Amino acid sequence: MAPEHGPNRRQVLRGGAALGALTTAALFGDTLRPALAAPDTGSSPGFTGVPVARADAVTVPPGYTARVLLPWGAPLRRNTPRWRPDASDTATNAARQVGTGHSGLRYLPLHPGHEGGRRGLLVLNHSWADPVLLHADGGGAATADRTGKEMASLGVTVARIELTDGRWRVIDDELNRRLTATSPTRLSGPLADQPTLDTGTEPAGVIGGTAHATTPWGTYLTGEDTLADVFGTSSGEWSATDSQRRYGLSSGEASYGWHTHESRFDLALTPHEAHRFGWTVEIDPLDPSSTPVKHTAMGRVAHGGATVTESRGRAVVYMSDRTHLYKFVAERPWRSARDRGPGPLDEGVLYAARLDSDGLGTWLPLTHGRTGLTAREGFADQADVLLRAREAADAVGATQLQGPGTPAVHPSTGTVYCTEAEGEAGGRVLAWTEGAADHGATLFSWNEFARAGTASDQARGTVFAAPGGVHCGDDGRLWIRTDVARLGDPLAHSREQVGNSALLCADPESGELRRFLTGPRGCGIAGTATSPDQRALFVTVQGPGSAAQRWGAPTVEDPRAVSNWPGFDPAGRPRSAVVVVRKDDGGIIGT
């Protein structure tokens, strides 16, 4: 499809300028220059920025305190076995403890008003496991016990937390639970009854991922972006199709080797099982008996991020995978959809984004029959388009990005922000505004809000690299997470200059950017969430102690070679964890 230009397109976009004004970043620098006037959001960082750090610790500004809240292995109920520092926990124990490889998270208040800032649920993704740290023997052999523990350690954790006596704590509650690779699930939407998703068994498994969001009706969305890690085959007669390769599926051993003990993860033995993964999964944290739902109308992609907003009462979900930006616009207002008929996310249109060089963009519908998505061009029907959504995005000419992350929507301006983790300069933050300030529109304007860089790239300013996601609190501040483990060999020098992974705070009006938090060695800052009163900031520290160019890699003999955070137990090992940051005077985070 040829790019649209001319006054009509620009006039459509101009309607949203007042509400959704964009800011344009200086290519490198601490202060980013706005291109259009934006309303005063009062979101300027009011803290003293922390310097680049290389210590094995979490650092925060003066006047703030960070405490560990949910480390890997923490018991969820009183009768849950305590975590064993030597990693000798069984799969049975792991399924009742907080998982590992912490990623995206959200805070859901249990009560309205003031109490919502003191009592709630944390819903946390677990997307990745380091075998050397997860297993007492370093994961040397793909045994049935090893496979079982890995399956039990990934997925999702739901934990009730409460602020008591000035500290956040996990509360023993029936709402606390784990969802893992063996949890029952159900399929909904256009592909729910399609033969291509039928394996003769009931669907099961939430393998976790980076994407995380909450809906206006109080549920939690996660995405499955690690399907290529859990599927494999030892069959010498099987070979991947082009479609399977586009999702990272191939012959040979997968990262975890689950297929050697769980036949459903064997691509040759159960080829349709992989079609059941890669979907947006909806979880009801307030109902422990509920079954997670995989929404096929939203397309099968390797989700890197998600956020939910509204357009005329309809749910709009912005999503990313490893190469594209997507948007799902529901068919009907969510309130009426919940009252009767298909659910709010069971009907709608999936789009992929094309970003043109002139700063304009188009949401291209992934609808069967349009150019690129016809039967002649290899897409049998709409079900086939949704099953192969990443290929469909390629076919319609959507822009391929390098590792887009978690998007966020500004609560006042409606501007959408999303990171791109990789690239020549080490990543950037994109921003866009929909036409007529309507999130259901198909035209938008976009630019770079910030570009990563190092001290050699810029004369002054806050250096960062490998941004992995954005969170926007109700006060309008942008929280930008980084994961320096993403940096490839050409940018290896950047690791020294940017230090450990960090969390930055940005003012969307002025573009001012400050480093708020740094993580321990080898980690990524993988998720952020705030309480409704903005007085608690929850941050996930993923994979401390994993291989790092500066410090080497953990081994069976020395699992603490890179990091021993947060416990610093001489007989233990590093642990992914959620930390909660509070201001010492009880004030709003970021001020």
C-alpha cells in the first residue's frame, strides 16, 4: 500500500494536536526539546538523579528507600515450603512459590480511595529462567525433574500485598496463586474451535512473557513471547515451515529442552500445540477459580508489551512483538460486551503500524482479502491471518522495528510511548498521537521522544541504552526501563559507560530525563507499576547474576560469580525480585 500524503491526511491528524501534543527529542542529551506545546502536567522529576552504577546493589535517590518485596522462591501461603538457597527445591515446591525471571507486573487495588494505595494485588510475569541458577546442578541434563521445575517456575504470580507499619508485605490470602505451563486455559474468539488449534487434549499452559496490562474491567493481560524457547524436537525428519521459522520455531534443541520429557512441546509429535501459544492471555486475579482465557481475535505474536486504553467506550490494546507494533480495537463498548454475548476482547480489528519517514503513520488492518492477505498470497482466511499475525504484518508492509517494548498511554494527553530496545545507537523511545485524538483512528503522527547514547555521543546529559519499556503513572511521569544485557557486540563498549541497567524518569512536557534507580549486576529492569496514590513504585529486577560481559558468567561451582543480590548469602545465589520504592517522607514518587 502506497504511503498516504497530502492535506487530507494531515488535517485528520491536526484534530488531535491540542490533546495529544508530541515532544521531539534532541538526538542526544539530558533535556529533550518539545516540538509542540503540551499542557503543564506537573510531572517534572523533582529528585536528585543517581549516577551510573556498577555495584551489586539497587540504588535510589537521597530521600528514597528501596526494599525487596517478592523475590524468586518466596512462599505465597503460610504452608508453602521456604525457598532453598542451594536451588534444590522440587517442581512441587516451585509451583507454590514466587516464580523466577521476573518481568512485567501490575498493581490492582482491592479497595477504592485511600485504601487502594495500601491494599492490593501484585500480578507478576515470569518469562525466563537461567538454568545455571535455577537448578542445584546447573541444569546440566534435561531430566524430567528439571523440566518439571522449569515449567513450574515460569508463568504468572498473583500475590496480595499490604502496607502495614510503614512497610509493604505479602499477606497470606486465598487470592495468592501461581499460573504455570500446566494450568488449564481456554481459547476464545475466532480460532477457538479451529482444527489447527486442536491437539485432542484440553488447552493448558501460561508460559509468561514481557507484556502486561490491566483492563478497565479489572482483569490482567499477559502475553506469551517465549514460545520459541519451550518448543523443539529431536526428530531428524521434521523441518520447519516458513511460518514456523517466522516465530522462531526450528528443528534442533530448544532453550529448555522440554520436548524431551513433555511430548506436547515436541514440534514433530504435536505440531498444533505451538499454535496454542503466543496469544494475549486474560486473567481474573480476584477469582482464583477462574480459567485464564487466550484471546485469538488479538492475533498470535511474540508479545513484547501491551497497554489498554479506550475509544468511544471500546477497549483499545496497543501491543508489540519483537519486530512490529500492533493495535487491537474492540468491536463493541466493553460495558455492553461484558453484559451479554462475546467478551470485550473476542471481536475487533487487529492492526499493524507503518511508520513513514515524514513523521506520519498508518495503522494497517490485518484483514483477510486486503492486498497481501488474500488466498492467492497464501492466507486462506481470517483465522489464518490471526494465527500468522506476524507474517500478516510483514505482508501488508508494516514497519519492522528492533525489539519494541512495553507501550504506555499518557493519562492526560493521550500520547502513546513505546521503546525500541536495539539499533545503532542502542535504542530509542518513540511517541505518537492518533488522528483526532481518538485511539481508534487509523492515522497518527510520530517521532522520537528520546534516543539512547553514551558519554561519547553527547556533550552532557543522562546516558542510557537498551530501553525495554515505558510506564506512565497517573501523574504523567514517564518511567523508562533499560536492560543493558540486550546490547549486542557492536555496542559492547556502551556497557561500561551506561553501567548497570536502570530506571529513568522523564517529563513528557519538557523532555527532562533523570536516572532514578540502578539495578545489581547482570540484571534487567523489566517492569514497573505504581499504587493509585503514586506513593509506591514497584520495580522488577530480572536475572541478577546472569552472564555479564564485565563480570563473566555464573557456574555450578560459583553461582555468585556475577551477583549475589539481594540476599548476599555465602551459600545462596542471586534472585530475581520485585522491589518497592517509597519516599522517606511518604510523598509522591518522583517529586
